[in-house]
Amino acid sequence: MNQITAVQHPEKLSEATSDEDKSRGKPIVKLAGVRLGYSRVPVLDDINLSIEPGQFWCFLGPNGEGKTTLIKAMLGALRPKSGRLTRDPQVFEKGRVSYVPQRLELNPVLPTSVREFILTGLAGISTHGEHRRKRLDRVLEIVGLGASRHQNFWTLSGGQKQRAMLARALVRDPRVLIIDEPTAGLDLAASTTVLNVLADMHTNFDVTIVFVTHDLHIVSKYATHAALFWGGAVLCGELREVISSENLGNTFGVPVPVEMGKDGRPQIRTSEA
Ligand code: ADP
């Protein structure tokens, strides 16, 4: 069985480049008074958000409140109706951002090996044979799919598919990883392994994470910052500023007890706890 192995001796997928040095300390994405929507459908108004290198953001809110809409705008696929949205060109124009959607838009018509599937993550990036092979080996090791590299992607289990999607995102050596509910529908073991990889990327590889989730335990455990989506507004900032019983109650419409832990991180108590 494929297991994700903890990375004992973290090494970056690539060395820090002069481009990384140039953008150090600059926001990756900054929105000031941004309004987003589709033709005549308004979705979010007056968004003021700054995502900076090394942060771990959780985007939280009920379905249909605009999380994906904001991600589309961050990725440059949706133009703001008004306000100012700036993106670090060293990240976005150099292709150092990876997005893991909740569902694949691909059609399972043609058999595709896990290896071929992961290498599609290098689209638009010029790499040479040996370099590609090294990157592939590295991400297969990180997600624990080395033994399945020649297997047909479409025959993988749900948890293995999610890990292959993560590997496809990591093979670009992203500085920013945007990930839409990667643990939804996975069993506990599969979601734990995905979360371990994300935590490892954030802590040891300095990857900035934007994570869309419904799971409040994940927020308590991993996030440095949170954005709450509710009623067309985005309430965002450091975890301890944003995560309160009142704010979570407003967002989800049910009481959510929050206590401040000894480590200064808010602890969220839900009925599953
Ligand atoms: P979430 O990711 O929080 O579930 P979305 O950003 O997907 O929410 O959707 C926010 C709102 O925008 C919803 O009302 C949805 O129906 C609407 N919406 C999403 N995509 C489009 C689109 N392409 N055209 C028109 N409305 C859309």
C-alpha cells in the first residue's frame, strides 16, 4: 500500500532564485476595495485582503458565498468590477502558482498513467528531460505514489487520485498552492496524508497555502490567517482576529464555540470534536 513518507531531510524542489529574492516581503496578492461578480450577478463587495509569502490561509463559508469566485480573481480568470487587485508578477507571470480544483474537468476516456497525469502539471514551464525526471521522482516520493507511477490514473482510489492531483500541483515547484476542499469525501487516513503533505510544504518548503475547507479542525490546527465568506462580504485577517464564536456563528448560522488555547491559537469546538 502506498503511504506518504514524512520528509526527513527537507530540501527545496529547487533552489531559491533571484526572482524569489526580488519578491521577498511583497504581497503575493493584494485586493483593495474589490468588487466581484458575473455579468449582472454581484457576488462579493469591498474585499480588502493581502496574502503574503509564508502564510497559510483558510477560506471558510457556506457553499455559494464566493470562495471560488475570489480564487478565480486571484488567478486572473475573473476581472474585478471595481477596486484594485495586484499580483506579484514573480509568482503569477512565472507560473509559480498551482491550483488544485475540487473536481477534475478531464474526461476519463483515454487511459493516462499517473506519471503522464502528473507531468501535465508542467504545462507552460520549460524543463529538460533529466530535470523533469527528478521533479517527478521527488513529488511521487512526497505524495507516496512511487509504486503507482505506471498505473492508470482513472483506476486509483479517491484518496490516491487526490494525492496525484497534489503531485501535479507540486511538480511546478509552486510558491503558492491554492487548493479547493482537498479532503472533502476522503476517509480519515487519506485526508490526514493530504494534510501532512500540505503542512510539510508550508513549514519546510515555505510554500504559501490558500486552502478552501469546511473543516474547522483544520483551521485550528494549520491556518495562520482566515477569510470568512458570508452575505457578500469577506472578513479576513490573522487567525486570532477573525476566528471567534460570534464571527463563525454569523458565517455558518449555527453556534460554534471557540476558546483561546494556551498557545494563543483559537481552538474551535464542533459537535464532531
Ligand atoms: P463557493 O465557492 O463559495 O461555493 P462560488 O464562488 O462558486 O461559491 O459562487 C458564488 C456565487 O456566484 C453563487 O451564487 C454562484 O451561483 C455564482 N456563480 C458562480 N459562477 C458563476 C458564473 N460563471 N456565472 C454566474 N454566476 C456564477
